[in-house]
Amino acid sequence: MPFVKTSEPHILDIASKWLADEKGALIGVLATLNLTNHPTTRAVAIREITHFEPLLFTQKGSEKVKQIELNNKVSLTVLLDNSNKQITFEGRAYPITSNENQSYWDSYPQQSKIRFCVYGPKSGKYIENPAVLNHELFAFEKECQNKTLRMPEAYVGYRIRTKILKLYELLDHEISKSWVAKKTGSNWEVKRVVP
């Protein structure tokens, strides 16, 4: 079925309103492909979404970074907690520049920086006793109370350049709403689909 223009509100306006109505941090499920081309998913915190391009931060040694470096095609689904809605961003993930990384690092609250410095280098590694890691966090908090923390080498941001945007709204007493938009150049072609 070809993509068509509809008389309904534009999907970008709908998505913008949904995101603006959401309170609190945005969490999504990021899907990448592993070495054997099987999907791998994990929850990620989304720092921001600008022009429908989500930005997330992670550790350079993480499994997701290794997978993105091999195949940067990704899918990110955001479940909106305050409603029965979800938005999926499909596209390619690209690392942001070192200057952008530094700028975002500088804008982080101190507590977030401390947590990243403690947890980041250990991401995905086996931990026998979580109390040891928490003890390390508390000790590092005291040590860094009034210090400026340098951006760790492992800190890296990825922006997803969205090519396909999917919106879904679960409704109780009528058919649920579902749209798919495909980006071609700077234009979005939209179709309403059966959920």
C-alpha cells in the first residue's frame, strides 16, 4: 500500500503533543542486531528528542555500542507512561561529536555524573554483590562532593536519525489508532494503518 497524505492532524503534530504531554523521564526499548543478526533489546534513558531524532548516552564498552558499530540500524520504542500510547523511531544511530558529548556532560547534574563514573566502566559485567558497587558509589559521592568531574573517555552519545516513525494508541471502545510515517528527504509521507 503506498504512503498517502491524510486529512487528519499530521503525525508529527500528534507525536509532538504526545511527547509534550508525557511527564518525567523518557525511557525506551532500543533494539540492535548482535553478531549473529539476532535482535537484542534493552531499556535506555532518552536524553532528548529533537526533530524526531532521539538522543541517548551510553558507555563505549557496552554491548549496544559494539552492535551499533557493526550495524547502526536500530529501532527505539518509547512507551508513554501517562497514556496507552507508544512511538517507535526506526533509523540509523550515529555518534555525536566530541564537542557535543562534552556539552551534554557539562549540563548533567553532579549526581548523574557520579553515577556514570562508578557504573559506566562496569556496565554489563557480572557483579557478585551489588552492595560492593553501592559502597563504591557512596564513597565516590563523598570524594567528589565539591569537585568538577571530567568527562570519562567511555561517555558517548548516539543520535538516531529516524527514517520511519510509528505511532500507536490503544483505545478501549473503538479501533485503536496506528500511523506509519516514512521520511524521504525532508518530507514525511504518512499512512494510517490497521493496528
